[in-house]
Amino acid sequence: MNSPALVIPLREKSPEAFRTISEVAVELDVPQHVLRFWETRFSQVKPIKRAGGRRYYRPEDVDLLRGIRALLYGDGYTIKGVQKVLRERGLRHVASLGRGEAATQSFAPADDAPTYARAQIARLEKAIEPEPEEEAASVEPKPEPAFLEERNRVKLEILLAELLVLKDRVGSARSHISL
């Protein structure tokens, strides 16, 4: 005979309390295996492991993981890009991103422009047809074909993507100067 399960509401933990991997996974909205994977890629992530290998995350570990998540999922960084940010800006900077104290756009390494932006530029450049050769000027101006309007739109999109990459480079240079 099965008795109905008792549902005991969990009382909210204090901000200084350690968290289990399942609690952190729920809080960051990532699967537990992703957190374990991040431990292998980011040596700075060091939860305390008790007997049986159970992980406990300190509040500063959770802030760091939240910052890593923001860089990977929010800003489109690669694993290598986040590793570079950790190396160059440090653990505190990434943890402050996790706490929402620092703007993530203040540091974007030029060599790690988000992959999707580079792919977008390449795709748009392929979409542009070669310039038609200039014909001898005739007396009557001909109406401009519609594909030229599309071509100009594509060129503008490419310029915008390139400007965003340059903006990241300027932000990176400024952050290095202010250090």
C-alpha cells in the first residue's frame, strides 16, 4: 500500500550556504553534466568534494559559474575565449559578471569575435554578386535594378558586423589601458 508522499517545502538557504550540483544546475538553468564538463575546462571551478564524490559549491563558485555561463551563452564566447578572459582579466572579473557587477562587453578579445558573427560576415559576402561592369553612359538614365538595392543592404549588414567587431577591439584596448 503506497502512502502519499510528504511534500516538505525546502526553506530557502542562506546566501552563504553551500549548494549541491543539482541546486546550482537549477539556478543556472544548465544540466548537471555541463557543470561537470566546465570543471574539466576551467581549472578555476573547484567545488568541494565530500566522500562519495558529492560536490558542494561555495557562493563564489556559483558566481564564477554564473559569469562563465553569461560569457558562453549570453555573449557568444567560445570555451577558449572564456579561458582567455579568465587568464587576462582574472577570476574576480568573471565572478563579478556572474553577480551582474561588470558589463560583459567591456572585454571582448579581438581574436575571439563570436563565431556566429564571423560566419554571418562570410555568408553575407558570398551573397553579394560581383559588380556589373559599367556600361557607357547613355542619354536616358535606366532605372536601378532591384538586386542592387539588396546588394547595398547586404553590404551595410557586413559593415555593421565589422563595426561590432571593431567596437569589441576598442573596448578590449581601453580595458587594457585602464588596468
